[in-house]
Amino acid sequence: MPELVYLYGKKERIAALTVPCLVTARSCLYSVMKEVNEEDLFLVGQWDTGATQTVVSKNILDALGIKPSGRKVNVCGVNGKYNSDTYLVDLHLPDGIVFENVLVAEMTEEFGPSVLIGLDVILQSDFILSPKDGSVLLKFRYPPEGDK
């Protein structure tokens, strides 16, 4: 059972909980992918327990060359509210964890990470945050332990 374990902080102020990730469209129905060098698409994802849906940068979606799913969603973000196209993508996390066909909203304004990993992904796993010596220990296990 794959499990990510990260220690954030080391006594400095913790601004964000991030994880390396890769976004592709390998298994997606709506993809008409461009030839893409995957090394160019390794990203920083930020765990966002306040987001109900995962959001991916418009630049990344454009680089993949995928088409919108046809479904729109309302997004409330740090810069206000907007109506967003959605896309089906595969989200790859370290240790071989892959979420296929994740319906993501388009992030129209860049403000930091290229991917905000929302509750739609987090709630499919065991997601544990614990204090440890002035730092934060994150354990992310997928599939969750109860789903063997």
C-alpha cells in the first residue's frame, strides 16, 4: 500500500504543505494530447483542505492540449469567484500513487503552486497531519487502510 510521509517545517513558520506531482491525461476520455515532454510538467502541488475540488493551472492544461469536459463549475478562490471549465486529468504523486480521471477546475490566475489538491482527492485516502517537534508530519496513504 503506497504511503507518502513528509515532515514540514523544522521549526520555521510553515506557509504551505506541498508535494511534487505530475499532471497527465493518459487515461482521460477527452484528451487529444499534444506531444509533451513530461519532465516539463513536474509540478508543485499544494494540499488544500479548504478546496472541495482539485484545481490545475490553465498553463498546464494548455500545455497538455486537452479539451474541456463540457462541464462548468463555480470556483471561489483567493481572488474572488469565477465560472471555470473542467478537465479530466491523471494526478501522479510520489511513491506510485496515481489518481486517474480526476475532474479538475481550471485555475485562471497564478498565485503560487500549479496544482491545488482538494478534498476530492484527499478524502479518497488516509490523510493524517500530526505535530512533531515543532514541525508537521503528513502521512498520505492510498488506498486508505480500510479499503484493502
